Amino acid sequence: MDIQAYYKNIYNYPSLVEKESETDANVSWLEWDSQDYGSARGIDINLEKRLSSFIMGSTSYSLAWAFGNNSDDVVQSTTTDLREFPLDWDMRHNYTFNLTFRVQRGEDFYIPFTDVIVPQFITSDFSTNFTYNIHSGTPYTPATENGTAMETN
């Protein structure tokens, strides 16, 4: 079993700001600007069963928060928004389950609840895997009737 907790503040997060020429409105370019902020925090719990009796598996759960003042790599405005909101890639809950059945070369595999051995040419170095993943959605910004966003995420 493995449990990890984390918290990180990300200052001077770089993003691109579109600049326009003062003399020619048709000329514009992108400049790197280190003005954004982000923070990430959460907890990860992992449980693993190593290979024994032909079965191995793992399960993990992650609870995480990602907040910041800009989700895009290109800033649309020249003013920095100081309030934080959930970032576009913030996925609060994530659960994964993995189960593997494996018969290694040279091992005898008995059919469960019987004394019948499966021939080695069938099960020699045989494995099958099942993986299941479920997670919550990411934040979104609902649009109003006129198409503008009231509040980000």
C-alpha cells in the first residue's frame, strides 16, 4: 500500500500574450509572460498485489484539485485575473482497477476445483489483463443565452 499527499504552488507560470504593433494594426506577435499562478493539491492511494497463485492486480484512487488564474497557454487579455478558479484539466476523482491472470512458462495450471492440469502448450507464457477506469468530469463554463460566459469554470 502506498499513500501520497501533495501540495504545490506554481508562481510565475508562463503563458503567451498577444502583442500588437503600435504603428501597424496588421502586425502582431506572441511574447512569453510569467504572470500566471496555479496550485495543485491532492492525495493518491495505491494498493498492489504482486504475482502469486497466477494473479496480480492493483487499485488506485486519486483525489485532486488544480486551481489557477488561467487555463490557456495564450492569454486573451492584457490584465491578469487575480482570482483563482478550477483549471480546465482539473479532474477531481480518478479510480483505476487492474487485474492480471498469468501462467508463466514451465508452470502447471490446474483447472479450479478439479485435479485436471491444462496442457503446458496451451498455457505456456499466457496472460490476460482487465483494466477499469472511472473518473469525474472536468470543469466547464456554461454559456448564457447570448453566448457569453458569466463566470469561468
